[in-house]
Amino acid sequence: MLEPQLHLVNGVVILLAGAIPIYLTIILKNNLRKLTVILSIFILIHATYCWLDYFGFDFLSDGVFEPLSAAVLLFFGISYFGIANQRKVSIKNMSVIWNPGTFLLLMSNVTLILLLGALSIFVWLAVRSRDIRSFQFQIAIFIVIWILGQVVDILQDSGNIVLPSILDDIALEIHVVSLVFLSIMMWLRFYYSKRSGKRTIEDLDASMR
């Protein structure tokens, strides 16, 4: 696949994944609704990142929306963890003289740090649930795949690894895999919840089943 086609697939797949939490936001109440709202916001921001990439706004997508989506995912993990007191995170403006390439490399590292933070939360929750079918475990897999693509992208941009031309878009392809996994996971969980008559999300401390 060519790079524009991969970006297009990303944009379509992430919107398919977002349909489920957006629907759950409408029908659920209280704390469960708060969780699905945060998850929906993450997916919509990440969808914006994907579509901006598709239309060629690389600086805005990679420098703003990708790390922002990772930050929301981290916040979702913290909320899922059950922190009682919500904390407002403020983003301070920075004036820098760096060129766009340096800025994007920095934001890629910021995104990686945020993803590792989210991963640590969901891995801990997955271990506690002791169930590979749990929402926590499946989200952790999604984040691991995303992190793998992010690491490859950073190594390529920094010149630490040089891949054959046929593998130039490998980081983007890994990202496609992560979003396909997320979309399939969301739809399968929704399907089985309807089939079994159980909620997709039971409570803050239980697995999203």
C-alpha cells in the first residue's frame, strides 16, 4: 500500500472503532458514561490525527494531535484506574526556535512516553483481572502495537536504523494494524455483550466485558 492509502485506511478504521463508545455514551449513565466519553474523545482525536495525515498536514497531525490522543488515552487509563479526584491538566505554551523536524521528533518522544504511561496502567489492571478476555488486557495489546510502530518511526527519523525502501512505511503499517485490532476488539465486545445480554462495561473496577 502507498502511504496515502495507509492514512486513508487508518482514518476509516478508527472511525469504525469510535462508533461503539459513542453509542455507549448515549445509552449509559454516571461513571460508566464518563469512561465512554473519555474513550470516545480519544478515538475522535486520533481520527483527526489520521485524517490530517491523509490530507498532508503532517506538522499538525504528528506534532499536535498524535501526542494529544496519547495524553487522552493516558487520562482514560487513570480514570479507569479509579482515581476519585479528577485533575485538570493544563498545557503551557512554549516558544521554541527549533525547526519543524526537531519539533516532530520531540513530540514523537512525548507521545511514546505518554503511551508507556498508559500501558503501565492497563498492564497492571490486566494482571489484576487475571483474564486475557478483559478489556484491560486487550487495550494493553493495542497500546503495545501502537508503541512498536512509534518506536520504529522514531528510530527511522533519528537515523538509528535504515530500512530497505520496501519497508519505508513499516511504522505506518504497524499503526494500521493497531487500529484494525482496536476496531475489531470494540465491535466484537459489543456483539458478544448484546448476544449474552451483559453490559459492555459493568463498573469502574470490573473488566469491560
